[in-house]
Amino acid sequence: FEAITLIQTNKIEKFPIILVGSDYWHGLVNWIKQTLRDEYKTISPVDLDLIHIVDDPKEVTTILDTFYKQYQLSPNF
């Protein structure tokens, strides 16, 4: 939540938020969509594009590679 808030308020640049384990995160993400996005409109649909739920470690690297290529960035490590 802190990361998304900082991105929303332009305190930090956007980056992908990767949640590993769809069974574990499914309930929370559904609540975010139904309550924060749809009911209270305190989060925009675009912000949800930053959240990725994966089960495979290879998906993590694919998401990061795609993000860095899309914005022509390079990791700082």
C-alpha cells in the first residue's frame, strides 16, 4: 500500500509490484479492486496495472525485463 501511495502522489517513480503466490494474494487484490477501486474510488484502474500476481519465478523476471525495456531503463544493480 505504501508503494502504491507513493507512486500515486508522485513521490517516487512507478515500478511493478510483484506479488508471488496467487492463492495467498487473491483475496486482498479482489478487496482492493472491489472496495478501493470500485466502491470508494481511492485507487485508479491504472494503478492496478502496476500489481502483478505470479506463481512462477520466471514470471517475475519477465515482468521486470518488460518494465525496464518499456521505459528504457536499466536496473541499478
